[in-house]
Amino acid sequence: MKQTRRVFTTEFKQECVRLVVDQGHGVEQAAKAMNVRLSSMQRWLQQYRQEVRGITPQARAISPEQLRIQALEAENRQLKRDNDLLKKASAFFAIEMQATKK
């Protein structure tokens, strides 16, 4: 029988991390209380601690600061793509204008 994979929201992961970091619960105790596997809780804690040190994760961030950084990086990538498209369109129309002047 195939099990379905559980998907956790960023808010849920933040709450799990807060149980350990802010409220001082043990990792095993917090995992049990939140009904998640110990390995998931440990992975989220490790990722959160790296984020606090300024390491941007490959996966979706947990800390609010890293979430903001990831959003800004995505916006920056989109703006660069838009700018490249505008440069190409500008070059195309410049060539067209030159051709019509002759």
C-alpha cells in the first residue's frame, strides 16, 4: 500500500522550530507533540540554524529573513529576464527603424 507524502507549510515548520529554540522543549518531545518524524524535526532545526548564520538554503526557507531574501532573489531574476527581453525588443525596433529610413 502506497503512503501519501505529508507536506508541511512554512508556518508549521516555524512553529516546530520555535518549540525547541524559543520554548526549550527537547527535539524528540517537540517532534512527538507536533506529530512529525524526529528526522524531519532535526532537518528543520539544522536548516533554521544555518539560516540564522546567514546561509541561504536551497529548499524553501524557514526563517522570515531568509524567506524575504528568497523572495527578493526571485524578483531580481524576473526583473533581469524582463530587462533582457526589453533590450532585445529595443534592438529589434532600432533595426526596423534604420531599415525604414533607407
